[in-house]
Amino acid sequence: MKNLALLILLMLLPNLILANDGAFFAKGNQLIPISETDISVKKEILTLKKIKNQYIEVTVYYEFFNPKEAKTLTVGFEAFSPQGDVEGAPKNGKHPYMSDFTVELNQAKLNYKVAYVFDSLYNKSGKIKAIDFKNFEGNKSGNYVDFFYVYHFEAHFKKGLNIIRHTYKYDVSGSIDYNYDFEYALSPAKRWGNNQIDDFTLIIDNGDFETFSINKSFFKDASEWKIDGVGKTENVKGAPNSFIERDALKFHIQKGKVIFKKINFKPNGDLFVYAVNSIGVQDFAYLPHSYYQSGNIAEPKTEFQKKLLKNLPFARRGYIFQNPELKSYYEDLDWYIPDPKYIPNVNLLTPEEKKWYEKWK
């Protein structure tokens, strides 16, 4: 049975990073009905904001429609356990890498409970079958644990429209290959009465000066996305048994966020976002877009390399260089977006960038 539970968890976490490569901390998920229901999801606005490469701040707005008389329903949130270079034991009775979990239904804050469950068959006739944690014989701590979490609450749905606002945070995962990655389960939304989300919006805000990719698991091409700001996209071709196995869409965001909208959304795949650790930074063949990869850059050995580093903050903002060597170098970088209107101003850089600029003057 332990092997069965582990197999189920691995199937639910296809992008899992194992211990010797990094850490999987947590993934976002949909609210789900614990029993069969005719309540439908009319609208969902899901906002994911990456904070300082440390955690994902999740804000969800739902509109549910109850076609019949008022009813009370147990609603759950499945939080899969961390694996890899982690400590998997519960923290204060909750998921160790998830925090600030809140639910509000029709402007009333709801209380919730947390159950530890052994496998995906925890739902028994509309009730949650939790394990007896004290006497549980599986792994309860360390790099791998044999259970996961179900946050659950009682929701009283009035007849007609019901609004749920839901928030939480979870730690960003990472590995030797990924500077960061995070996941969000979209497909469980099909467990509601209409087997879809009638009107779905996904907003991802990874911050300015970021390059990241999104697997093409629930969309086909760039035309389905909007960049609210300044940026560009390129296609990434996956290959079986390679580092990048799935086709993806890569975003180079100078400023702003990305938005996906879909009517009658029936997600057959889940969200996986990742930023690859830059290759070539040791010999200056490449310089990263993100602040958070600056520490991977080697010490400069020539005056030209020092010039490259000094001007990196301006290149990120699209400065068109007059120096032919600098101009040629930055125009070859995939993330560079020239802005003829941008005028370099050291005083407008961030405090960290000012220190960077002074270091390489």
C-alpha cells in the first residue's frame, strides 16, 4: 500500500525535482467539491505573483452558481507534500511550505481544518477519511513523506450566485537546472458541476526583467496570451528524454505581467512555469536577464567584460548603445528589447543596481 501511495503522488507530480537535484516545496491547486455537486464555476480569476524568488502569492476570485435551493457543501484544497531537499514534516499541523491560507464566501470569512490523507481515495461518501497521524506507519518526516494534506471547510452556497475569495502563499521550488519553478493544478476545476470554468483568467506576475517558460499543457500558442507591459515571446521545442521534454512558450518580460483568458475552459493539463539557470555566464557568452541570476556571472577578466557588467542594468531597460561592441553584444541576447525612448539614468536604478553599477565603474 505504501508503494501504491507513492506511485499516486508521483503521478500527480510529474514535474517533481528529486533530492539530489533540488527541492519541490508545494504547488497551487483549485478548490474542489468533496462530493458530487451541480454547483458550477461561472468565473475564475487566478493571480500568481512571484515575490523575490522566494514564494508565490496566490489570489483567486471565484463565482459559483448554485441552480437549486441553498445547501452546505464540504470544499477541499489538496496540498501535495514536499519532496527532495526539504523537511516534509507538518509545521504547526499544516503544510510546511504553505502559509496565509484564507477563504471568504459571500464576504464572510470561513474557518478551515487540515487533514492528513494517505492517497487519492480519501473521499468516502462525501467525507474526508484522514489518517491517524500518531499511529501512521509511513514516513512522517524527512525528504519524502507518505501522506499529503487536504485543507477543507464547510461552505453554505445560497441559491444563485456565490463569490469566493481565496488566498495563500507557497514556496518557490528550484534545482540545479531551474533558477526557480512553480506549478499550479488547473484540471481539478473540472470536478465541479459544469466540468469546466465558464470564464477563466490567469494572471502571472513574475516581476520585471524576467525570462521564464510555460509548458504548452493547456494552450497551443502565443496568440492565447497577452503581455500587459513590455516583452516578447519565443517557442521552445521539447524532445523526449531531454532536459526540456515538453514544448513551451518562453517569455522575456522587461516590464509587466502575462495574461491568459479562455471562455469554456476545460483544462486537460496543469500549469508549470520555470526559469532555466543561464548557460554561458562563466565565459560571458551570455548574460542573464534576471537580477536573481547575477550571482552566477563570473568575475570579468577584460575591460570589455567590465563594460558589459556596468551597462547590464541599462540593457535590461532597452538602451540602444552607441558603442558598436556593446550594441552588437546585447542585440544578440534573446531577452534584449531595444527602446529608442529610454535614456540611461543611474539615479533611477534600484538600490541593488546602483551598487552593481558602482562596482564595475
